[in-house]
Amino acid sequence: RAAGDPWTKVEENYYAGGRYTGTVTRLMPFGAFVELEPGLEGLVHISKLGAGRRINHPSEVLSQGDVVEVALERIDLEQRRLSLTMESTAGRGAGEEFAGQLAGAGSAVTGTVENVQDFGVFVTLPDGRTGLLHVSQIELTGSTNQRRAMFDRFKPGSEVTVVVKDVQGDRISLTLPESLERESEQVDLESFRKGRGSADLGSLGDLFGGLDGLDLK
């Protein structure tokens, strides 16, 4: 990047929900500072460093000079601060356990919109991994520009409540609570039709057959 004050173009080069690579510059009792580029640092709070367990100091999981991948949570231009979070620093074990819980429970979780594509919305989940909310799971009625409608509804950096449909390794499929409810209602309706269809048709046939003998004039 060009030399100069990086804060003058921080909102052009970075966005909430985006992932970036940085270098750990300082370890403090309250968290770790990560440099994204010269003159631009963000803080990963200590509460987001333990991969689900409490730690007493960032040095338990990080060292100065470590190159790490971080996600940007918030840009504070007035205070010139970046709030960062980081994927599990304790290996994939915690993530795998989390994935198993989600797969078994179909849990509803609050994630952060990472970015929007023609085929769907990528959402960062609480464990730091990314799931895909496919466009087929999003109801976009009355819209001529599908991607624009998705972007308006799911702005990068905003929070969204999603339900995990399936987890296969690193592939996480998401849906929306209202979409899940709609699918459930459709399944119930189809089951009802299959179970009652022949009997209902018979009853209707009897009804119309009985009407043939009536004088409806």
C-alpha cells in the first residue's frame, strides 16, 4: 500500500466482517494488538483468544511476531480503533466439537455477514468459521435485481440469525429461521396430502355423485 496515514482510506480498504492477515505486535493483559499494515493496528480482546476457554494472558496462545488471520468486527474512525476477532488458536479441536453440536442440534446462531455473492451469503459463525446461506434459502419476492436485494438485506458486517442445516467438514450449509419454518410447513402439508389424498378424493367423488341427483335449478 502507498505510504501515508492508512486511516484516511481505512473504510476503502477494509470492511466489517472481512478477513485479513496481520502480525502480532504487542501482547497486553487485556488482549493482543495485530498490525494489518504499517500504522494500522487492531485489538483482539483477550475474551476472544481462548477458543472457548478462559486464559489469563494472551501469551498463553500467541507470541509477538506471529502471523495470524483475523476478522474485522468494527471500525471506530473517531477513536482510530479497530476491533478484531480471531479463529481458534487452540487448533481445530474446538471447532470440530462445535460443528458436531451444530450438526446434531440444528442450532440457531447469530453470525456476521461476511460477503454477498450471486449464489448466496457467506456468514461468519461464532466459532470463526464461515457458512453459506444459499440463495435458495432466501425469499426475495418482488425483486428484479436478486443480488442487490440480498446486499440490501444482508449488509457486510451486520448480524444475522441463521440455522445450521448441515455440516460436512468445512462445508457448512445455513438457512433462515423463517425458511426452515416454511419448509417444515410444506413437509407437513405434503404428508397430510399423501396420507389423506385417496380418502379425500373418494369423499369428494361421493359428494359430487350425490349432487347429480339434485335439482339445482
